[in-house]
Amino acid sequence: MVLADSGYDDTGCAEACEARQATLLTPVGRVGEKTPEERRERAELASSLAGREALVLRKTSVEPFQGQLKGLFGLEHLPMKGLANVRALGAMAVLTYALLVRLNVRLERAPLQIKATMHSLC
């Protein structure tokens, strides 16, 4: 299962997940009479008890971390385009974050006080 925000509520994204034998779970907006059956199924899954629980888990685990990465590394507006470039930048940010946490542990500092550690290194 792939948990994503409502920006990924898209037929192309759902098909790409299915091609990899995964199910896309996003909050789904309005569903009307002309809504395709596949999107109706995604909406039904998102509104089910299991779907709501999974989406809440995403908000409490993924979103805070993404917010920290954006704040620490200024990733709100990316300086490049293209999935490959963004993927590489994201991977570097996550690796840097992990290394800073590790450094804080070795220095016996609070592990998540990353901003202070970054400023002390500059």
C-alpha cells in the first residue's frame, strides 16, 4: 500500500501503483455520478476504518518528518525540476539528517536537535 496526500489522487498514480502490485491510498475529494469506478473504489477504501487509520498514521509519522526536512534544508521550493533530480536531493537530505542524528548521539546531545548541530558545523 502506498500512502499519499490528496495531490496524488490521480488515475495515473493509481495505475503506476497497481503496475507495481501496490494499492494507492489517498484522501479522495468529491465523488459524483460521473466518477470513474476505479476512483470510487479508492474513495471507498479511504473512507473505510482501515483506510482512515492508515491515513492518520501517515499524518503522525510522515508529515512531521517532511516538515523538518523542508525547514532544515530549505526544500519548500526546489531549485531544480525533474523526478530524478528531486529524488537525488531528497535522498541527500534524508542521509544528511540521519548523519546529524547519529552525530548528536555520539556527542551525547539530544538526537533531534539537528538545527543547532548544523549551525555549529558551519
